[in-house]
Amino acid sequence: MTTTQTAISARSKWSCWTRPTAWLLGLAFWTAAVAPRAEAEVSLASVFTDGMVLQQDRPVPVWGQAAPGSKITVSIQDQTAEAVADANGAFRAVLPPLKAGGPFTLTVEGDGALERHDVLVGEVWICSGQSNMQWSFKMLGDAETPARSSNPRIRLLTVPRRGAATPQTSFEGRWVACGPETLGDFSAVAYYFGRMLEKELQVPIGLISTNYGGTPAEAWTRPETLASYPELAYFAKNLDKRLADLEAAGKSLRNEPGVLYNAMIAPLVPYAIRGVIWYQGESNAGRAYEYRTLFPAMIHDWRAAWGQGDFPFLFVQLAPFKKIVESPQESDWAELREAQALTAKIVPQTAMAVITDAGDPNDIHPKKKQPVGERLAKAALGMTYGFDTPYTGPIYHSLTIKGNEAIVKFVGFAGGLVARDGPLTGFAVAGPDGVFVNAQARIEGDSVIATAPEVAHPVAVRFGWADYPVVNLFDEAGLPASPFRTDQAPGVTRKPR
């Protein structure tokens, strides 16, 4: 019997009473029946909508609000989990690992009940960063790809772009199936990544796009994490006052420490995921040396927040951009690429997609998004899913000097080293004076031999060390070598605080 029927029945039973008395009794009875249910109504966090993808093969937290002290039961497939809402009404149930498939219905029951329909189980990835991750098919002027992209096994969720002074628990958004009406505004890099995964893994793919153009890594990192690093602690100093002043002045918070984590990451935690893909760094290029600490700190921060251990964190090295120069130069963008390469080397379960062949000297947002997404997917397949898929390209290993020859050994490449479209380019050598000049280079086995007539006794080598490196060293799998240097010169971004 519904609450309305209950009230009507009570009114009929006491019809012999006077009209005012019966009306008052009926109202009291309806209030007693309905009010507790309104207080006890179960709700789920924003990320749980119809059409969502839940992560397979790992525990799945499901959280929301209910009446304080109420018992909550969550079920899907043949799995069930229970929780009790705390004094504030918050609950969190953790489902046992689920098997890929669907569609299923997720049911949540307490004093009230709700369902989420058309739920798939598969692989879930966070797709984050700044504008090159944000860049959509509409921004690319590409209407053809979305028009032929219908794939109900790929699901998309976009978190609105905003900052917040304090951690948020909700956002406006819903999961949608990939198709012509939904893909145009979605991240192109994320789509190409997900499309390759779906093809190779043959399971549903969930892509959560949470990115914001023109933003630095510190905005995506919790202030308490920044404060725990001596070289980053200045970010958190007087932060509350700074944020309050900006809000009072009606100014954007988006570049301030922690604000994008608060608004665009915190509401997703601890949604079960496989990992993260990340495309960012342009806004930190002027502080590239600091990025050596900041970027690993951000990765650690996210992993600590999720509590899933060292989940895969795959990222894109900066694309070539700005003026092409003929002679060797110092470069903040080269130093940022170096910081990214160091992160891939020292932080567990990370991988870097090199895209030195996908830049544009006149556009910080190069249009070649497909190779970016697909190289990230290759990294996921090779590192995370155990496929025999090359994903690193040639990586600098060591330098040996023999007379006037600088012998650079590479590792991590598939097949052999390849000079694409002509003689090798992008190498420079320096003697004891530290002045770099362009070098002639040739491949010998797993090494490159670099020489320059002006340098009789080389001591250091640089490769692709420029804002816009013109380089053509690849492996037989078609993956480019990452820029590097063997010297430890201070560079242009190492600044005392």
C-alpha cells in the first residue's frame, strides 16, 4: 500500500468522526508514515548513474547518503555488499570483484531503494590533464570521426570544469554511450585510447574525462601533499586567504593549488579504476626543474587518495612546439620533457608516450591526437594487461667516449633502431667547454655514434634538446626515441625558492 493509500484508508476508517477531527488525524497519520521515508531516502554519489561502467576484477566501493544508522544493501550480478550509514548519513559498501559483461542493474536498498540501469562491467580509466587532453573532436573540426563512432561498449563521463576551495562530493554529469551525439564534445585523446583498448581487450571501457585547459599540476594536487615536500611547501602557504580573496573578487581559482583536485577529482574518489592517462605539462614548463618533484608528488597523492595501490599512471611527453631553430639551444620545454622522462624512470607503474613526431610549431594544440591516444593504449596493453606490445621506443641508456666519438647506447626499443626519412637528426655534442654543436650521427646496432668536426674530445651528448626538436630516431615498431641529455648543466628553469 502506498503512503497516499494509507492516508486515504485511515480517513475512511474514522469517517464517523467530525470532519475537522478526521482531517487532523489523517494528516498526523500521513506525516508519521511519510516523514521517516523522506529522511531515509537513499542516494548515490554523482559518479553512479545509469549507463556507467564498473571496474572488473577488483573490489568496487559504492557510496552515498541514507538515514543515519540505516542498513544498506548493494547488489549487482550475483554479488552483494552491506554497510551501515554513519551519524551523518554517509555509507560506503564494497562489492566483491565483478566479472566483465552487462548490461546489469545495480540495486541499493535501505529504508528506501533505488536502481541504476544499463550498467556494464569492464575497464575504467581516468583521463585528465590540461587542454591537449581536453581537446575534443569539435575543437579539432573533426565531424567525421564522431559520425562513425557508435560503440555502446565504450561509455563516456565528463566532469564539469571548475575549481573549488574545499573538497567537493558531487558534480553534474552522467554516463553516456559513445556515439555521434555524444563524442563530439569528448576528449579525442581519451577516445582513441579507449577505442584501442576495447578492440584488443573485448570488454566494456569506461572513460572519465576530467581535465581543464591552461592549468598547472599543483592545481590537481592536494595542498597537504604539497606542504609535505620542502621544495613545494610554498604552494600551501597562506592558501586559504588567497582563495578567499580570489572568491571575494569574483576571480577564477583554477590555477591555485588543490582547487581542481577538490572539484574534479575528489568527487570521483574512491570509484574503482584501472588507472589514469594524463596529458599536461605545458603550464609548468617555466618551472620544469620543480616538476621533477611536483609531478611524482601528484601521482603519489592520487594513489594515496584512491587507496588502490600503485595503479597505472600513463602520461604524454610534451609535443614539439614553438619556433624551429637550427643550432642547439637551452629550452624550458626540453627540461619539462626531461622531468617527465625522469618520472617514468623512478615512479613505479608509470609509462610515457613520446610524441616528437606529432607536434606543430605554430599550435600548442597539435591536431594529431590519434597517435597520442593509441600510444597511451599501447602502454596500457604492454605494461598493464600483459600484451606483447612495444610501447616505450628507444630510451637512452649510457654514453661511452672513444676518441672523437660519442657512443650512445639505447634500450627499450623493438626490433632495431631506425633513421626515418634520411640521416639521423637532432644530435648535438659538447666538449669540455660545455658548448653544444650539431653532430653527425649514425646507427650501429643498439647505439648511435655522434661526432662533430668542431669537438675533438666530446664529453656530453644531447638529443632533441629544443622547444621544437627535429628528430627522426625511431624503432622498428614505429615509436620515437625520447629526447635526453647526458650533462647536468643548470638549465633555464632551476630557480631557488
